[in-house]
Amino acid sequence: MKYLVTGAGGFIGFHVSQRLLKDGHHVVGIDNLNDYYDVSLKQARLNLLQSSLFTFHKMDLADRAQMEQLFVSEKFDRVIHLAAQAGVRYSLENPHAYADSNLMGFLNVLEGCRHNKVQHLIYASSSSVYGLNRKMPFSTNDSVDHPVSLYAATKKANELMAHTYAHLYGIPTTGLRFFTVYGPWGRPDMALFKFTKAMLEGDSIDVYNHGRMKRDFTYIDDIVEAIIRLQNVVPQADPDWTVERGSPATSSAPYRVYNIGNSSPVELMDYITALEDALGMAAKKNMMPMQPGDVMETSADTADLYNTIDFKPETTVRQGVENFVCWYKQYYQY
């Protein structure tokens, strides 16, 4: 089968591409290789994907003409759309980057799927869409109408756009609300990466809200396994569905939204303790107030997803953090 993976040089896109190639699929990867973080890390990931089954194009999702040509020439069976401008705090400083990538870019992906008979579009949403929600765990049955960052608002918009195209054109779409993903080859703007770097360099780490935060940390291998299983579960139209009786995560159109997380939130301080144990050193902690756009706690109700694909994450935070530290030390030659 032939897949388009957008964001192939990114953290999740790289791991998903690697797994698809291992399973014998043809993968076309695209990435604009922007400098939001170290481009050499993205290039190092792409170097590991080199294969007769892998083709890479450096291009921008927001480039309508290039995207149209890509879909016409490649004739993808399925699309896994993981490229986006990431980062809650970054969206406070660079809002227009989010409109270009997360809105215009997503529209170009939808149009490509529409005009080229793509069998299934899986796309990355985010747990950030839950915004001001306080009921735990977050459920796809809950309202997600009160985002607290532009990043979250663009992800909510993606879900609405996907539903529109599923309804109008019958394109099967599946949105995945990722919770906090971590592991080897992770992003330098994520807490685990920043903490590890600071500790090995003898610097202090910034701990927001004085460490009184919880996150549903989910290991990358578990995320990839869920995506690989889910791409075979193509949403079907349901003529009996109604707004009044149905879930917001389903529709009369071939449309689904799932939470994808570990379903076992961990205190930030426990996460830091796991890192201290893995590194064999204590962190110098700089306790900070809550940051704009942040939320106190995330926890995923993932029953729908795991009932659908018969899989639950199995990697403990302690094991996952150890794996990351092992990769980090090897990659940066500590």
C-alpha cells in the first residue's frame, strides 16, 4: 500500500514512517524542515528512513500548487497527516505560522484527498482542544469549545474541517487527540528533552506551576502501534446517527475522533524523579508559576480507541524515560 506521511522528519512522523517501511509499505514523506527546532535532528531521522520504499520531498503544506501536484502524481492509498506547527507557548509569539501550516496546510491535504480518491485520512489533533475542561479523564463525548491557545484552536478547526469533507465528499477521516508523547528522537521543545539537556550540562530546569501538574505521558512506540492498527479501521457512514443522540466523536458521515494516550496521568515531579534515576543525578529545580496557555492536568479516556483496535499502551514512564536517556546520551555522545 502507498502512504503519504506528512511531517516525516518530525518526531511522530519519523517513527510512523519507520514502522510502515518495516511492514513493507511504500511511503512518501514530506516535511518543510523548518527551524522551529534543530534541523539536523530532523535530517538525522530522515537519514534512517532511506530505503527503496521511501521517497522524500521537502515541501511546505501551505504551498497549494506543490501539494496538488504531489497528490496527482503519487496517487496515495492512505494519508497519515502528522505535520503541523506545534507548541502551545510558541503560538503566543508566532500566531501566523499556525494559520499557514495548521489551517491552510490542512485544507490542502483535505483537497488532495478529495480529488484523488484517498481511502482513509488519519490526522493529528491534540489533547489541547480540551482547553478549560476540568472533568477528568477527558472524553471525546465532552464539549471542546473553550481552547486556551491558538494552537488548540487550530486543532479544533482541523476536526471541524475534516468533518465537513467527510460529510460533503464521503472522505473517511480519523482524528487523533494526542496526549503528551515522549521517547527516543523526541522534540527538543518538549519537557523531557529540555530537562535532560539542562541536567547533563549542569543547568537548572524550569518546573512550571511548582510541579503541581499532571500529564498523560504516552510512549512513542505505543502511539505508533495504535496508529498502525487504526489505519486499517476505516470509518463508515452511519445514517442512523443524530446530533441529539450521538457522540460528538462520531457522525452520520465517515468521521471519527479518538483520544490517544496512556490513560494513567503522572505527576510532573514523578516524571522528573524517573529522569533523575535514569541519569543518576539530582535536578536543580527552578520552580515557576503556571504559564499562559498551559493546563493543570491532562488525562485521556481512551476506552473507545482501545476497544476498537484491541491494544493498550504498555510502556511505563520509568522504562520510557530510561529509553529516552539511553538514546540521548548515544546521539549527543555523552
